[in-house]
Amino acid sequence: MKPPLWALGLLLAAATTGGAAQATEGGPGAGLDSLLTLMAQRRHGEADFSETKYLSMLKQPLESSGLLIYDAPDHLEQRTSTPRPQSVVLDHGIVTLQIGQRRRVLRLADYPQLAPLIDSIRAILAGDRAALERAFELDFSGTLAHWQLRLQPRDAQLAATLKRIDMQGEGDAVREVQVQQSDGDRSVMRITPRE
Amino acid sequence: MTRTRLASLSLWLALLGLSGLVVARARYSADLSAFLPRSPSATQQLLVQQLRDGLASRLILIGIEGADGATRAQVSHALAVNLRARPEFVSLSNGEAASQERDREFIFQHRYELSAAVTPERFSVDGLRAAIADNLEFMASPAGLLAKSLFVSDPTGETLQVMDEFQGAAQPRRDHGVWSSGDGARALLIAQTRAVGSDTDAQAQALALIRAAFAASLRELDTATAATPGATGPLHLLLSGPALFSVEARATIEHEALRLSLLSTTLIVTLLLLVYRSLPTLLFGLLPVASGALVGVAAVALGFGVVHGITLGFGVTLIGESVDYSIYLFVQSRLGRAAARGDAAVRSLWRTIGLGVLTSVCGFASLLPSSFPGLAQLGLYSISGLIAAAAVTRFVLPQLLPVGLRVADLTPLGAAAARLIARVRLPAAASAAAGLALLCALVLLHGRERLWNRDLSALSPVSPAAQALDANMRADLGAPDIGTLVVVNADSEQAALQLSEAVGGRLDALIGAGVIAGYDSTARFLPSQATQSARLASLPAEAPLGARLSAAAAGLALRPEALQPFLQQAAAARLAAPLNRADLDGTSFALAADALLWHRDGTWHALLPLRAAAGADNIDLVRVRAALATLAPGQVLVMNINQELDALYASYLTEAVHLSLAGLGAIVLLLLIALRSPARAARVIAPLLLAVLAVGAGFALAGTRLTILHLIGMLLIVAVGSNYALFFDRRAADSDRAALPLTLASLLIANACTVIGFGVLAFARVPVLSALGATVAPGTLLALLFAALLAPRSVLAPA
């Protein structure tokens, strides 16, 4: 059936008035769809990060900062410059850690309970909805211009370690990732895109 | 019935009965030991042990192709579950996480026994601070959650330390949770059979089980996806490994041997029926062949205790020569009964056949001293079989032939052949032969560097495509290949482990120097008791450890009270009994321990397979040997199995060539003595040598490199051809021209049988069979042709 002309007009109006209309009028999941579609269009990105970890076994929080590099769809790199240089590269499911002289290679597939957590930022940047939904219940709120996404583990084993991940962002830029662990430990990472 | 007749018949029957008894009770072997020296060195002994029942011989590589990755993973899982439940398999690995977790749990439980980093210094205040600071950094990394769960129990990171040590080996790629090929197109599994690799029947059964399990998982899959039939696309099963090769090789050889021997038997029987025009005559003619074969096998069983399959296989070629005797007898004397009467012509015939048998015996006797049982057995089999066949033809057959048995008169055939040969003038034939000999010699001289194939794989019945698939799957899986090994021999398990640790220390230095990429050792996951005790003794008691931890934590942001589990577990480990072999059960280390550490006849052997440095095909054995030279001399060996095997094969090829030349010398000597004339001896030998030269040059021109089977074929050319040449010499000597056409006719028929028998073999797909066929068929034909053409024309002219 050919859509009536007024429907087309409404669609155009919705597009021009921005994400708020989509999130509310498109029904549940539509906002997430738009976000992930937008994310998937991005092929490369670099951003500064600063992270604070609150661990119960430590007397004070661990602070670190550095650079995040992303290449669609399977490569994510975290280069920490302070307090000491180290790098972590996630590439096609293989995590390579370089701490000082020591190099450690891990396969996400060897750690099925923890893999979704480590893979979550990559998955959102890649717009990989299948990977996200395999492991998490997704709860999108806000507008495309200013959104919040909450990830809660589906799997009981993952839930034993991880309570939830809260992400915030603007358009295709992720601005903050908070990881809340089940034992009360948590971390906050703030991200500033480089343009 | 005369007394002599009775005597010879009863002797024959008694011989057959005894031989039958020996043959029925003999032990037969189909393993590689036929190719191994009779008094092997320690290295060679280990070699055959590894090939026959080493780990590599028990691995079956399985590939699943087709459909998509998720479906392949599903089938891989179903296959693994199905086969793990079968007692025929010791293990089945497909990379699934469950087995990895068991291994990780084992490492965690025994981290203080296993970690090489555990020293008294590590548990001093400074050591603790350094180790904990290191691990805190790891915890702060994005992958830190992996370490965090461990940290409270293991703040010094021993578990990770051990995992790092074990990680040296290249791991297969994973796709949808299971191992896959590098390109992701094939799911991969490794099955280890309970049966050793040399147990071909058990291996065949294991392969059948894998195929059945695959078919079952496909049916399950079809039921599961019944809603969308065909959505997954077809799936294929790929199998590889020594078990598959030996099962398939056996099937091929059996199939080929059956098909080809049926074909050649049919052809030969048809030909002989046409010649004899009598079924009884044909059957009588086969009596010497059967007797010879039976006596031959019995002689080998008595002489060696065990009969190799290869002897039976190639010894059957004996038929090629022994069937000739009855042909000569029937055709030349028109009927064998004349032989019993003992007239002059018949006695002369028997002198010739007897000399022919002796010549063959000389040729095959040269194989007897060979240090390789396969060749020595072939020699004994041929000698005893030929003598028995000739004796049965001479003394038994004439007694058995019923009165009135007739064969067709072949005088016209022989006369026609004689006229044809007589058309060629002898000087022309002689110069042509000399020219041909020169030409062949030049061809052989030119190609002498590439004449012999010294590579054992030349005898392998495995197709190059199958070998390539195997190499491919092996590379993807990092499955143990039989490559370069360090072998440690010791009096006890503990001594073997301690020596392995010492070797490991030297090998670590070689890794640092880039000589090797890595190595596997049982001592990694099962350190010697001494090493374990030393490590556990490094752990302080709970109270002092707690004090040191508090002191160490002062310099860090750490709350020491969070590490209570560490204090308790370290204290418990300190008092624990050291790890032993039984503790490995249920982990993948048990499989590795079985493969890498075993004892036999009171000696413990530990293997440390080496991995070549990245980008290097080979390991520099000289440097490895030099690095290990000062360790327990005589107890540590470094070897490359493929090199050892090829060297072994090359050495026995060389030995066989030398022995054959010695055999040729013996034949020349025999003929000189028997014929009492250098000229006559030369005339007998010349056509044989020419035939061998021509066949050798033919192979050189065709680019076929000669193997041991070609050499045995050449011996057969001389053995069979000498009969032909001697007949022409007999004609020269006795000048009984009336018998000439019959002599020629019998030689033609005998040669036709040989050419048919071996010619059919030349078309076999099994290299060893085709090599033999392609050598003997043209060789004997040429030997007859040359012998006829070089015979004095005076004897060729019919009366």
C-alpha cells in the first residue's frame, strides 16, 4: 500500500525536530535503535579518558587517565598514561595487556562469565545490539542528543560479579561509563572525544 | 607305486603339513618394525615406540565444514558430548570453556607448588610489596576484574604466573566458543584414542564411532531445525591423523591387492588354459607355486619368529618366478612324465632350471645379511620358496601327473619366434645392444644425483592432498606433531622430572637467545617433589606472613585485612602434600602427562617437544645439543624424528644397494664356475644387465626417483631373467635343435605370465606396489628380448 502523503510529512517533521520525538513516539526500543544505528556509522574515534576506581580492599581510590582509540567494529584500545603507562588492546576477542615489561594475552572466549563486561564498550560503539542483548537487559532513556543506557546482566554468573553498567552520552559520543560491581566496588570513567 | 615315488610324495606332504602348522601358528606383524634395524640404538628404539604408541599416533584430528559458525559449534559440542561418553576415547577436546575452567581451578588450587616464582624472597616484606604492587596495577586495568576475584586469595599473582608459563603454546582460534581454523571456516576437535596407533582395528573402530556420532548430531540438528529445513546448509566431516592414514592405507592395499591379484590371476589362468587346453594341467602347474609360498612363509616364521606383512605382500611376487618352472616342464617336455624316465634332454632341462634357481638364490641371499628385518625376510622367503617350488616341480609334479595328460603342441609358436629372431643378424644386434648400454649408462650417470629417493615419504601410501589437509589442521590446532624432541631417560619418575627441570632451565636460555620459541615439559604441571617441597618451604607460617603482609601493605594503599583468605590458604598450602600424578586426573594435564612421561622396562622417559622459533622452519639441533651437552651425559637425547626416520631409510637403501651389488658378484661367480667359460657367463649376464640398465634409465628419463622397491624389482629382473638367458645358453651347449621351438615357446609363455602379473601391479595406486610392477614387467620382457637377440644364431636356426 502506498503511504498517504500526510504520513510522509509527519515523518519528515519528526526527523527535523530531533531525537526527543523519536524516543517518545517511536515506542520502546526505537530510541536505542536510533542510537545504535548512529553508533554503527562511526568507523574511527579517539577520546581522552579519566577513570576512578573505588575498591574496598584499597584505602583510597585508584585514579588513572589516558587515551581511548576505537576502530570499527572489533578494535578498542585503552592507553593509560598516568599514573604509569600501560595499554590494553581488545582486538577480535583477544585482550592484550602490556604492563611495564610484562605482556599478557587473554581470550575473551576463555572467560565467558566476564567477557560481556569487557566487551560492553566495544559493543555499544559498534552498535552491536546482538552482543549487548545476549548478555544484558537494556534500558534506554533520554533523547538521542542526551541519552542514558543501563545494562543489567541476564546471566546469574555475570550478575555475581557485576551489578550494572550505566552509560551516558551525546549523539554518537559516549561521555561516561559507570561500572557497579556486586560486591560494592565501582568505577567511573569520563570520556572526552578528541575532534 | 615305486618306492622313490612314494618317498618323494610323502616327503612333500610332510613338508606341506609341517609348513602349514608353522604358518598357522606364526606371529604376524604389520607395524613399522619391518623398517627398523634389528639391533636398534636407543634413539631408534624410542623412535619406533613413539611412532607405534606415542601420543601423536593416538590423535585423530576432526574438522567440521559447511553451514555457519554457530551451527558448526553446535555440532562440535554434540560430537564432543557423544564421544566423551565412549570408553574408546581417552579425551576429546574442542576448546569449550568447561574443560578450561577445570584446568584453571587446578592451577589455582596448586599455585604454590606450580609457580616458579615461589621463592623465600618473594614472601619477604619487599618481595610481597613488589608482587602485590604488580598485581594491583593489573587490577586497575580494564581487564582487572579477571584478577580481582583472585586477588584476595592470591595477591602475589601466582595463578597468573603459572598461566603465563603455560601459555607458551600457540592456542587455536575460537569461534562461537569452540576451536576453529585460522580462517574461521572449519570447527576443529582433537580426539585421543585409548588404543595405540599401531592397533589398526581399534583405530578403524574409533573412526567409525566418530562418523556415527557426526551423523547422529546431524539428525539432531535436522530435528531441531525442522521448521526451516535446509536453512543450515550441508555439513561435512573431515578426519585426519596417523590412525586415519593407517586404516585407509590398509584398506587401499587390501582392496588393491585383491582387485589386482584377481585381475592378474584371471589373465594368467586364461592364458595358461589357452596354452595347456587342460584344466587339470593348469591346477598341477599351480602346485609348485602354492607349495613354494607356504614353505617360504614357514621358513620366515621359523627364522625370524615373526612374519612382517610386507614380506607376505611382496613375497607373493615369487609366483612370478615359480610358475615358470612348471611352464618349462610342461611345454618343453610336452609332458612331465618324461622327466621321471630321466632321458638326456630332460636332465639337461633340469640342469638349466637348477642353475636358474641357484642364480636367483644368489641374488636374494644378498638380502639376508641386511640389518633390516623386512629385507632379510624377503630374502629368506624368496630363497626357500624358490627352492621348494623347483623341487616340487622336479620331484613331485612328474609323479602326480596322470597318464594321458596332454598340453597343446606349441612348436609352431616357437618356430615363428625363432624365424623372427633369426632375421636380425647377431653383429647388428650386438652393436645395437652395446650402443643401448652406453646410452643407458650415460643417462644414469647424468642423473645419478637424483636417481634414488631417500625420503621415507616416497613409500607412504598417503596422498599429497591428505598430507596437506593434515598439515593444515595440525597447524591450526597446534597439535603435537612428531618433530624435534629432547628425551630424558632416568631410573625413576622423580629423577626424570628433576632432569626435565634441569633441561628446562637450559631451554629457557635458548628461548631467550631466540633458538627456539618454546617447549613443553611434564615438570611444568608436575614439578619434581624436591622442587615442590622447596617452593612450599618458601611459604612463611600464617602469623609471620600476616606480619610481613601488614608491613608490605603500609607502602601501598592496600587494606591488609581484605587479604585474610590469602593468609589462610598460603598457610594451608605450606602443610599440604606435594602434587602427584593422580592429582592431575580430570584435567587436560593428565593427557599431557601420559604423553610426555612414561616408563618401560624399568626406565623412565620424559619428552620435551620443542617449538621452532617464529619464522624458522627448523630448529638448530647443534645449538640445542651444545646447550644440553653438560647435563647428565647419556641420559639426555636431542632428536628430530623425521630426520631420524629419513636417515634410517637412506641408510638401509644404501645398504640394500651394496648388498645387491654383492649379490650380482655372487651370481657372476656362480655362472663362471657352473659354465666353466667366461664367454658363456658373459653371454648370460649381458642381457640381464642390459635390461636392468634400460629400466633404470627409463625411470631416470621419466623423472621417477628410485626407491627400495625398484631395487627389489631389479633383483627380480635378474632372478627371473637369468632363467631365460640360461636356456639360450643351453641351446648353445647341447645343440639339440629339435627342441628349440619348444624352448622358445615356453619362455614366451613364462614371460607373458610374468609381464601380466607385474604389469597389472604397475597400475596400483599404492606406490610400493606400482614401483615393483613398473620395474619387473618391462624388465623381464627386455631380459627375454635381449637374451634372444644376443643368442648365437647357430642355435636359433631350426633343424
